Amino acid sequence: MCLAIPARVVELEDGNIAVVALEGVKKRISVALVEDIEVGDYVLIHVGYALHKVSPEEAARTLQLMAEAGVLSEELAEIGESAA
């Protein structure tokens, strides 16, 4: 389905690349579109790019709503297919 999904930044690499984690899945993404990213931040990701930062509360709320709607597992599967 390719929805934007929140994930936590767990590592910053050179060249505007970060590793994010969600439900045990890690993925390398571009953070070129978002300023001042730090390890521990939550970002909304879509097609391999961080779109903007979100609060931990907003990330948790979004993930809960996605799970209730039945789309979280599908999105996690898609992320896992292209994991870091």
C-alpha cells in the first residue's frame, strides 16, 4: 500500500543517510529532506525518505491507528523486503 509510516532513527551515516528501526526491522533511508536529525528522533518515512520529524507520542498514536486499521503488518512487510 506504501503509506508513510513513523520510525525511530537508530544510526546516522555519512551523506544524509540514516538507519531507522520499527518493530525489529531496520532500514537505511535518506534524511536529506529533514534538518537536524538526531539518533532517537522519530521520522515519518515514505519510499526510502524521511519526510519530517514527529514526536514519540504522534509516532505511537499513528502506529496504533495503523494497527487498528489492519495496515501496519502490510507496511512492515514492505519495509522488511527492502531492509538495511
